[in-house]
Amino acid sequence: MTEKLTKFKELNREIRGCRKCRLWLTRTHALPGEGNTSSKLILIAQAPGYTEDREGRMFIGPSGKKLDELFARVHIDREEIFMTNILRCMLPNYRRPRQDEINACTPYLDKEIELIHPKIIGTLGFVSARYIFKKYGIESELKFPYVCGKIFTVKDKKIIPLRHPAALLYNDSLQKEMIKNYGKLRKLLDSV
């Protein structure tokens, strides 16, 4: 086993046993990221949903089906990317995350980014975009819908904020825009 995989195994074990905030009391599983640990692309969402919490896997519920549909349209295979979350535990009643919960969880994300060293970071939704913008010193006065699909270059990374695939569960009229913006991930993957 390579040193990188050993470090991932240790990190995943730590995530699964985490009790750093109140969310461990209501979860079934704390989810480590999953996918290709040598990927050029890491996708970062907010938190696991109900199905993900029950099954212990990323994007297997209704929003995962929408993500798979988007991937099919833009020719991205889950096997070529790494997916993770800001928070590792499901939020009760899908409430907004609290800052102390984000602070407790993001060291795990930072470690995943350090181990993978992706060239492309796709943020899925406002919470992950806000964290990554702050982490990489991106200043934007635009509201989230206006930065979706825009590519920001920071050092050796391309950062692209995207709408979370769950948006399609509530507003199918976003499909054309989302296919276009997720298609930028494919173009970036092919160019780096």
C-alpha cells in the first residue's frame, strides 16, 4: 500500500469515529470522501443526505441520481473524480450548518485536498463555495447564483462553484444552465 493510501485509510478511520461536534449524536455514518485519490478533480458538497447517512456512501440518494444524470450528459465518470463534503454527518432536518460544525469538520477536507492535490476544485452549493473561496483568498462581491460556472484561478488550481445537483429536484428549469456549467468540469479535466 502506498504512503498516500495509508494516510487516506487513517484519515477515513478518524472521520468515521469523529465526535468533534454535536452531529455525531444524530448520524448513522460519518462519511469520508470517496473516489479516485489521484484525481485532478475534487467535488465538494455540503453534507450527506438521508440516504447517504443510512448507506455510508456519497451521492446515492435523489441528488446523487441527478448528479449521475449531469455526469452522463457531460461525459464524466465517477471513477475519475474524488467527491467529498464540508460536513461528514447529516444535518438534522436539513438545516443550515453551524459555524462550529464547519470548523470541526473542515480539517478533514483540508487534509483530503492536501493528499489529492487536485488541479480542479468544484464546489457544489453555497456553503462549500464560501469555504473554498475563503481558504484560497478569493474575494467576490457577487451573490452565489452569479458566480456559478465562473472559473477562478488560484496558484495551480482552477476553482469552479456549481449549483448542487439537488437544485434540479426543486427547479428543473436550471437543467440547461447546470449541464453547461458541469460541462466546464469536463473541459477542465481534458485541459490539465
